[in-house]
Amino acid sequence: MPEQYRPRVRYVIGPDGSPLTVADLPPKNTKRWVVRRKAEVVAAVRGGLLSLEEACERYMLTVEEFLSWQRSIERNGVRGLRATRIQEFRKKKYTDEESQD
């Protein structure tokens, strides 16, 4: 059996603690990525509901974008996916860099 083969699961536990199936995932044509939707896709991949490749193809994501969502959850929990959190980080980073000049 190849290493990459994983039996398909029927559901995973979503970010809110409830069962999450493929039917519960965000629509394929999702344009507005709110925290909940990102967290659901990450949970689906982590749990084996979708492969990374399937998720990226289904939602037209780059691997880097998906991995950034995953890292944000690992570092800061689901709240780390908030766009304002990224903006706060960028603002702080640039302010810190300017003060070093």
C-alpha cells in the first residue's frame, strides 16, 4: 500500500466540535473566506476528509495559502485566521522596522 494512500473518512470533527462531512464544507465557488470556512477546510484536510491536493483544487488555493491557514491555527488557534490579526502583525512589524532605522 503506498504511503500517500489514506482510507476516506465519512466525517471529521469540525472547528466548532460538530461532525463535518463533505456536504458541510464551503461551496466550491467560495470567494469570501471567513474564519469558519478556512477552519473547516483545514479540519477536513487534517482529518482525511479531503487531501491537500483535493482541497487546493476544489477551492482554487495554492498550497502555500492553505499551509498558512494551517500554521495560523497551530500558532494562534482559529482566531489566528482573522484577517485583522494579519493586519495587526504587519502593522507591528513595519512599525518595529521603522523604529530601528
